[in-house]
Amino acid sequence: MKPSIAKVSPWWTPSVHLDRRPFLIGRNAIQSALRGYFLSEDFLEVDTATLQVSPGNEAHLHAFATEALTTDGQKAASLYLHTSPEFACKKLLSAGEQRIACFAHVYRNRERGPLHHPEFTMLEWYRVDESYESLMMDCVRILALAAETTKTTRLTYRGSECDPFAGPDRISVAAAFDRHAGIDLLASVATDGATDRAHLACEMKRIGMRVADDDGWADLFSRVLVEKVEPQLGLGCVTILDEYPVSEAALARPSGHDPRVAERFEVYACGVELANGFGELTNPAEQRRRFEIEMSEKARIYGETYPIDEDFLDALAIMPEASGIALGFDRLVMLATGASRIDQVMWAPVAEYGR
């Protein structure tokens, strides 16, 4: 006889909604407060199209695809639900906007769990002709504002706490690898950005970490980051993890003081990644090269690729110097309200499907 499985009540059940409602009211209050912050900083709130010709070109990013049809029902184009409003926002910077912010519903396939949902809200904002340090200060203010709005002195997640009013701990990725894993990360990165897989694998084996034969340098980097570094970040105070290796730069420009690293940072609280910011790359040829490398890796691992948005690369050629950041709004709400699962802070979560 098979054991019975307790049925979980739907989110729309009155008793379940009653339990979730304080988190949802907190969500609305935080969103209103953040809109006030951006208004006070002379930002324009923009709205971008959800359907895009490319969902983004990161190897491990999975999108939802659809087809556009002509009026007579013939296939016109493949389209994707965007995984971020980034490409559209940068086109607006190319068009002449100076400070923009966007609350966007975004979509990511193969993602569901306590901190992940197939549809969630991304808050992105951009500052033209301002350094990426200005975004760090925005993040510090925004986290404190979220806590003030929900009348709490601590951000919390599953037993971990973070004081959003304390000064942040800004640390480079290399220093964090040394502190939390005892690994000299930049010894495996050359001045031209080339990476030494064998060196990093040797360091990982030295500290007893798993290394698979088909792991590339990026796989090894991610494993150390996830297993050794991230759980130690944002405990007690906010952590700003800065200067990612240039091979992990994504859409960020190289650092002006060390060609091995990029102007990319992430913000952590309670061991949870909240935001990912860049000093933006404006070189379309270099961006194309990075996209092609990522899609080659995606083809190797998953047997598929996504198209490159040529319109985006054209716009990038005239985009001014800028800094931009994406913040997981639902995660921020979780930490400020004490929710333990991301679906608790969503008014109407996506229906459950096969696990």
C-alpha cells in the first residue's frame, strides 16, 4: 500500500491567503517606498516588452519560448519571454534616457524552489555617466528602506540575520575565495582573461572538493562560490561581493586597475543573493564575443542555443557610459517580511507543475 501524500491547499484558499496576506501587504508597501526613492533620485520608471527576439545569452539560463504568427496563421518568428528587461533598458539609454528604473515580470525555465520561481519580479535601474559604486550606495539605501517600511531592524532568512543599517562589507571575489575557501583564485586567471582549469582544479582537490573530468573552469568557479563562499555572505551585515573574474563579467566592463577582473558586483544578505550590478560594457564587438562563447558552452551542455539580439548590439554601439543593476524584488520582500518561500510574497504564484 502506497503511503498517502498530504495535499497542499491552493494559495487561493481563504485560510492560506490569510496566512500569506501580511507578506503581500508588506510587498506592496516596499514597492511603494522604492518607487518613492527612485522618484526622489530623478529616475523615470519605464515599462518594457516581455516578448523579445533573444531571452539573453548566458549558458545556464533557460527561457520560455513561443511563436509569433502572421494574421493568416503562418509562423513569422520565434520569440521568448524575457529573462530580464536589460536589453530593452539599455536601448532606452542609447535613445537618450539618463536614469531609468523598471519593475519587470521576468521568466526563467527550470527554476523553482524556496528562492526561485518561473515568473518573478526583477527591479532594474540604470545611471548614465555614474560609477557602479553609485549602485552599491543605492542598494544599501534600498535594503534599509525595505526594513524601515516593514518596521524591522533585521533582514532574516531561515535562521540567518543581517542588519541592513550597518555598513556593508565590500570584498572582492578573490579575497572571498581566500577567506572562505583558502584558494588563490587569481592565480588561475591570466592578464588577458584566460583561465587555468588545471590550477583551480588542483586547489579544489587540495581542500577536498569534488572535481569532475568534464568540469570547465567556470564550473569549478561556480562550485566554490556556491558551496564555500555564498553561505558565508551577508551574515550580520550586507556583503558587496565585487570584482568578478573577467571571464565571468557577463555584460560588465573590465576593471581599470586589474585586467583580470571586471566591474561586476553582487549584493548578499542572509546568505541570499539579492542583486547583480555592472559598470556596463559598451563595446559591441566584445559583447558579441562573450555571447558567442556562452552560446558555445550552452550548446555543449544542453544541445541548444539562443539567438543574439542584433538590434541590442547596434544600440550598444551608441550607448553612453553607464552603470546598471538587477535586484530580485521578491527576495528582498522575503527577507524584509520574514517569509521562508518566494511564493509566499507573490499575490498569485504560477500553478504547480511536474517536479
